[in-house]
Amino acid sequence: MRWAVATAAWVALAMFTGCGGGGGGPAPTPAPAPPPGGGGQLGSGGGGSASGGTSSSGSSGTKQQAEGWGHLTGRIVLKGAAPKPTPINVTKDQEFCGKHNLVDESIVVGPDGGLANVVIYVRTRKLKVHPELEAVKDKPVILKNENCRFEPRVVAVVVGQKLYVTNPDPVAHNTNISVPGGGGGGNYSIPAGVKEPQEAYKFEFSLQQSVPVPVACNIHPWMKGFVVIRKNPYMAVTGKDGKFEIKNLPAGELELQLWQEKAGYLAVDGWPKGRKKITIKANETVDLGTIEVPVEKLQ
């Protein structure tokens, strides 16, 4: 888990052409240091938590939320034999990138069958946010160009939260995030050795997206990632153990959404179109148990 907003994986844009295109901005200046710890809710994969408040819900047809806050946990696993990762054909900067044994990471399965990089978020609209999470957007998230891949592969942010891109590699990268509607995307050329966040390489998104938006490096075409952009912090990205947790949800009926990059909306048993309605009770935890994803869903 990286600089993301911890514990539930909180965890694009008008594309510029070419490897080096896009807004570099002013001369690099140090950005505010992110907090220690890593990504769960708002940030990187690994399952995290968030909070929410009471209000009437919007488009999902949910009932008015009751007073109080509850929590959500679960685990997503692959059902069937995990596909063998396909080696990457390294066509650029072979001397450095070629030594990392890069593979396609569109499906990442942990040793115990956990399915990583699955996004779960609350579809219900007009949710108030738990007081402890009101400051989430003030905590930056970090996306690294590291060893010729994006780390983490999936990050999550709320609208208005800063996403800084770094490049500790000894080769140049660019980070191209294409956001539908022009909600804060861009394309930054990032020289080698940018290990700390800088204002010159900052994204700040203004529009919520219904699906994660892609991240690309035009210099190294195999590099892929995704950014989840939501109005509230009620989202998570699973780690290699497949686990997720979202804390301090508003009590009441909520609708959830599952997404995975190979499948899109992840429709599995009990989750038509990848959606499921649940009821959160104050001071209680809803455990969704183990959610199985048949391997054919990812082919």
C-alpha cells in the first residue's frame, strides 16, 4: 500500500500524442509530503476503509439512510486455475526494463487464490461522509513509475484529491491519464530519478467517473494502470489476499458495484451487472464472506 489514503483502496483525460507530450507545468517544486502508510480506501490495493453519513440516497433507489455508521468487509477469490502470466515483450529501454521479468498484470492472483485489483465502491448517491474522513481529499496519493510498471496498478482518489506521479527509475517515463469530460487528465513527461512528489507532476480530478480511467506510458506501451475517481471515499481495491474493508458507511440500504479490468463490471452470482444492495446497521459490520469469480469471467 502506498501513499494512498489508507485501508480500503480508495483509491485518464485528454490524451496528448507522443511519448513526451503533455503539460510539465512550472519548474519542479517539492509537493507536500504524503502521510506514511499505504493505500486502502483511496489509494492502492489491499482493502481499506472509509466513512459516511446520513442523508437520503439518490439514483440507486435506496431507502433513506438511518442515523449511525457501520462497516463492510469481504474477500474476492478466483474460482478455477489461475492463468499463467504472459511475459511482456520489452521493446524500449531493454537494458533496464528487460531485467525485471515483466508480465501482464491484468489478472493478479495471490498464493491462496485471492484476486487482486478488484474495485468495490458504493453507487448510492448523495452520501454524507463520516467526520473522520472529511479530510481525505487533503491527503495526497502517490503513483510510481517503478521498474517499468505502475505501482500500484490501481489507485483510488476522491474528486479534488491530489495524485502525484513519481519516477524513481533511471529511465524517463510519461504518465498519460485520459479522463472523459476533461475532468483533470493530462500527460506528463517525467525524467529519470524523480523520487519525491512534485507539483509539476500532479493530477487533480474534478469529475466523478463510473468506471476507473486508464493510465498509460506512451514510451513503454506495456505499462498500464487505472485510477478510480469518486465523489466520496467509500471504495476499496483488493490486495493479493483478495480482502477489502470499507469503514464508517452510513447506516441504511446501499448499492455496491464491483469492477475488474478484464471483466469490466464484474457480474458474478448474486451480483447482477456487478451490483448488490446491502443494509448497513449502526455499529455493526456486514461481512460479505467470500465472493467467487469464475476464471471464465476474466477471459
